[in-house]
Amino acid sequence: MSGPTVEGHRSAECALAARPEYERLHDDCRQTKDVPLPHGGGTVLVPRCACPCHTPDGKGER
């Protein structure tokens, strides 16, 4: 069994927002930018949410 890839990573809010009646949770997503590992040479500690409701600038398209 393998974990999610960085390209397919979604925040908990956006993953739950895919279900009926929870669509409004997209607005609660805070993972709009990559969080680098301090002194990690560019290693990403927490990847940004890959949900299509977000644009690369982090402002969302909603």
C-alpha cells in the first residue's frame, strides 16, 4: 500500500468537501502554499493542497 503522491495531495477540508453537503469546506482550506522543511534544502514538509478549487497564487477560483 502506498501513500498519496504530492501531486494528488488534498487537505482534509478539500477531501471532505468532495462529499455532498460539505462543499463549503473548500473555503476553510489553509494549505494553499507549500511549507518547506527548515534547513531542508527545499524539501517540502507539507505540500499545498492540489484541489482544483485553488489557483497557483493561493487565492482560489471560487
